[in-house]
Amino acid sequence: MRIIAGIAKGRILKAPSGSGTRPMTGRVREAVFSSIAPSLPGADVLDLYAGTGSLGLEALSRGAATAVFVERDRAALRALRANIGAVGLGGEVVTGGVGAYLTSATAAPSSGPAVRFTLVFVDPPYELPITPVEQQLAAAALLLRDRGSLVLHRRLGERRPEAPGLRLTRTRAYGTARIWRYQQDPDGFRLDLPQSARRRRGDEGGKGGLPR
């Protein structure tokens, strides 16, 4: 696995041994980044379920200004830190679960979160059910800047994920994967999660938090 394009093109990225991570294939990454290329220069990027960091690092290589990587798996974190060092374009690593990060990042005053992003990648394990994924999308929508984009990677055949504050702009299948691309939608923006999602928060994410 390597950086596909940009100033770090060709840099090889480490991946942890075993099946704990499922990096997006090079073909899918190339298609995704070709479609979002105009939004990358100067972008602030959030990479959720970062794994090896291949998405956030590709964004930095192609002109993004900053990247925040959220990951909790120890082996993945070792590879992620090594890859950030090898690419040499910086990046902030947040050690912990995605649900905990989103709960903390969105627990802000009525004026909204202090940190907002131009682009958010969400690449959860395929085995994570759709309902907690939708909860995380709803929270991530709060962190997007006006007209910011969110890219979701899921297994082919799953129903369309829905979340307040996001409008689907593009979807495409690649082999066994499907990419969903959303844009921040101020008309559908709500600071609370859907009632069905709120009922599940305690069951699936622990006390008062989002699923991890």
C-alpha cells in the first residue's frame, strides 16, 4: 500500500499484520480522491477509524492543510504513527474510540463545536451495524463546515445510511464495497439525534455516548 498521488506520491505505508484493519483498496482510494480533488487544497480533514492513515495521508499529500486521525487499535496505531513519520506531512493522532471522540467534539456550547472540518472520512468495520453508523454520521455532520463533505465506506448491499445534517450527493459500488458521499445540509441540520437513535445510545455506546 502506498500514497497514490501528490507530493508524497509513492511513499509506502505500513499495515499491521492480521485482519484487524481493512484498508480501502488502491483502486477505490484513487476513485474517491479523483472525485473530491477540487476540495482538497487547504482542507482540514478528519479521518475516523483511521487504521493505517491511508485516507488522511493521501489527502495531505494532495494539498490538505491538516489531518486528525482517530484510532484505538494498538497495532493500527503503531502503523499509523510510523506512516505519519514516513510521509512527513504532519497530522494529529487521537487515541480512542470514534464514538468517544465524537461525543467529546460535539459537546460544545450552542454556538457549535470549536473545531470544524472541510472533509470527514468514515471507514468503520463492516461488522458495525448500520444504526450506530448512522448515529456517528449525525454527530460527524455537526463537525462539518458549511458545504463540507463526508465520505463513507461500507459493504455493498447495505441499505442507504441516513443522518440529519447530511445530503447524499454521490454513491458508487466498487467490487464488494460501496462509497457514499454526503454534503453538509443546513436545511436538514439538527443538533439532536433522531429519536430512534437516541433510544439506542445507552445500549450501544455506553453511558450517554455514541457507539465506539
